[in-house]
Amino acid sequence: MTTLLNVKDLRAYYGQVQALHGLSFSLNEGSLVTLLGANGAGKTTTLRAICNMVRSTGGIEFDGKPLNNRSTESIVRFGIAHVPQGRGTFTTMTVEENLQLGAITRKDSAGIVSDIERMYAHFPVLKQRHTQQAGTLSGGEQQMLAVARALMLRPRLMLLDEPSFGLAPLVVRDLFGILGKINREDKVSILVVEQNAQLALELADQAYVIETGRIVMSGNAKDIANNEEIRKSYLGY
Amino acid sequence: MELFTNQVLAGIATGAIYACMALAVVMIYQAIDHLNFAQGEMAMFSTFISWQLMQWGVPYWAAFVITLAFSFAAGIAIERILFKPLTKAPVLTNVAGFIALFAIINSSAGLIWDFTIKQYPTPFGSAPFLGSQLISTHQAGMIGVTILLLLGLYFFFQYTRIGLAMRAAASVPESARLVGINTSWMIALGWGMATAIGSIAGMLIAPVVFLEPNMMGGVLIYGFAAAVLGGLTSPFGAVVGGFLVGVFENLAGTYIPGVGNELKLPIALALIISVLVVKPAGLFGRHIVKRV
């Protein structure tokens, strides 16, 4: 298996405050990796650093090419789709316009049209609401829309920042089922940041645990889920 | 009754110009959250360019198109050179930037073309429109050009990918970057378009107010009033506000004793203040709620 994303000694700063203290991890092509950790551990910062939305140093390589010092919008063109915390919905626009925006860097208009149909097949609720303002959707529907918008890029890697946030448990189950399917069937590698460790570990191949800006634990997701000591001390369940 | 109809139609004609100015102001406000105080001066300068071209023998519509292209490029250049570096600067720094721009453009126009009033031609003539005394062909032309412009803009923002990208960049910049939109260039593009729209307003109003470096002062204040009335966050509102202000201005000047021509401008200012007091978001604006 080839390494798709390789992060080495990543340090990130908000003004004078250092949020990440030399964090290293990697993600294999086609795998689903989860970053776990408590509030403020640096999970979101890690995703933001990958897309150059926060000042950082260290090495970030995607498919062997360095991403450092590239603008956020040019990193998207490598095939990295980032669903930010809070979903980043274009609330004043329609559901369909949101999907078109996901594919705004693509040139193949026929492919875009068929991909929109594909998303409607994946998420039937979006088809029902395709002319509705995205802001009027429920939280779960907006999260579906955010994932669909990211997939419209035909990404190689999808970064998801707490997709379960604010959603009812049943909706979260649904969503994670869909993520697993996307990972297996569409061969999209996924890096997902989660506070809901139990669910994320069920889904993921590989897991990393972050605490105060450092990786404190890594390994096979099953092993971590089965290790009671790690679960109790870091994951709180 | 005829006086009333006449005043309303004339109000719609000047309202079309206010609508253009308001639209230009709103486009830039949407992109960078600041009011462009120099919008009127930029329009005035563009109008002088078209006048100069015509002096050199270029036909009206050719001069019109060249001026649009010039204004578009100039708008982008102003954004790149002056306001892009100010992106993260405090509000007052930006305001100072706009005032500097205002002074620079106003004085350069005076320096190049001096401050004497000049005649500006109209391609529509000034005969009665369709034989009616109610409205002149030039006024009808002002309304017609504005409506064409508005339809074009609507089509652009609603049905083209670049229009979609511009709307996305203005509404949620961070998400726009995350889908790969170069938001910084979208802002520059917004400046270009706003400047071009302003130049249309300038070229259409110049035959009415005559051409001189201070010609747009009053027009811009009406444009601001229109934008505030319609809601600074709503391009549609700005257009409606423009027409409303135009009609209101004329009716107030005709029917309220003592207002006449001289006190029309304070009416616009009073309108701005009343809207801000009674309904700060304007007629069509969104109420912006910020989480603290």
C-alpha cells in the first residue's frame, strides 16, 4: 500500500500560541483513518494545517508532493476535499448550487451533471430538496450535503471535521454507514476527526490519538478499541 | 395628474441611475464589508474617459464599450494595488483609503480636464418619448439601458459558474476557498464589475447633470440612500431602493412645500437616517447576527 498523506513534525500556531507540537502521522491510499482526542487537543488544527488555513511548519506531503506554502484553494486541486467544522454550508444558496460549488474546479460539465445525479442517488433527501435554500435543511441533512459537496470534487482524500457534531445518534449511524460505503466503493481515502471515539473506531482502519498537540497513541483501530486502558484514559468510554 | 405621472416617470429615470450606483456600492460592500466612498468619483472619471474618446472622434457606442472595458480593468487595478494590502487592516484605515482615492481621482480629473462644466451627448436624443410629453427619449434610454444591465447581471450571477463562484466567495469565504475558489480574485472581479456598472451610471446621467469633476457627489449620496433603503446585503434591494429613492425625491421636491430643488439632497440624507433608525437591515437586507 502506498502512503497518500504523510505528515511529519507538524507545528501550528494561532498568533503566539502554539497548538501543535510536532505531530507526525500518515495515511495509506484507500484507507480510513481517524484522529481522536478531547476538546482542544489539536484535531481541527491538524486538518486546517493540511489545507494551509493556519500558520504551520513541518512537512506535509500528499502523494509525494509537498503541500506547504500552497494556498488553500490550490490544495483543493490536488483532490483534497475538506468538510470543515460546522459543515461550511453555503446557507443562502440552493442545495443544487452547493453541489455545483463542490465541483467548481472541474472542467467536465457532463461529468458534473452525472455526479449530481449520483449524489441524489446516495442521498435521496437532497434530491427532494434540491431547489431549497441549504440553510433550511436540518443538521443531519446539511451534513449529508457537506459530504456530497466534498464528493463532487471526485476527491482522492476527504478530510472530515467532526461529522457527528450536533446530530442525533441514529443520523450519525446513517452518516457513518455512508462514509464507509464511500471509502470502500468509491475508493476515497478518508481522514476523519471525531470526538465520538467509539463509532469512529468501528469505522476506521487506523487510529491516532492526539493530546495537547501531540500524537500519544497510534495503531490499528480494532486494537485501540479493544484496549481497555487506552479507552479509559484517552477516549473516555 | 399629468404632473404627478411626469414626476414619477422622471423619478424612475433618475432612479435607474441611483439603482446602478447602489448596486455598485452593494457589490463592493458584499465583497469587502466596506462602503466605497469613491464609487462616484470612479464613475465620474470613467465618464470623462468616454467624453475624451468622443472628443477624439470615437463614436458614442464605441466609446461606451471602451470605457466599460477601461473601468473594469481600472477597478481591478485599484483593488489589487490599494485595497488588497488593506484586507486585514482596521475599518478606519480602509475609510482613509477610500477618502484618499476620492481625493486623488477628483483632483486628477480636475487637473486633466479642469473644473468647467462640459456638455455631454446623449445617444437617445431628448425628443418626447413616443410622442408623449411625459418622458424624454433620453430618460427612456436611461431606464432601458439599466434594465438590460440588470437582466444581464441576473443572468450572470444565476446561471454562470463564475457568477456562482463570486456569490459563494461573498457569502462564505472560507468554504469558498475549501472548494477551490480563489476568493481574492473574486473580490477583484467584483471591483471590476462594480466600477463598470458605475461608469454606465456616470455616462447615462452626464447629459442631465453635465460633466464636471463633482458631478457624482449628489448622485452617490442618493445611491447610498438607495443601498441603505434596500438593504446593503441585497443587490435586488439596492435596485428597488434606487427606483424608490428616485421617485420619492421627485415627489417630495414637487409636493412638499419648501423642498423644491434645493432641499432634495437633505431628503436623501434624512431617508438614510430614518432607515437606519427604523429598519437598519433595509427593506430586503438580511439581519446579520454575529455569535459572540
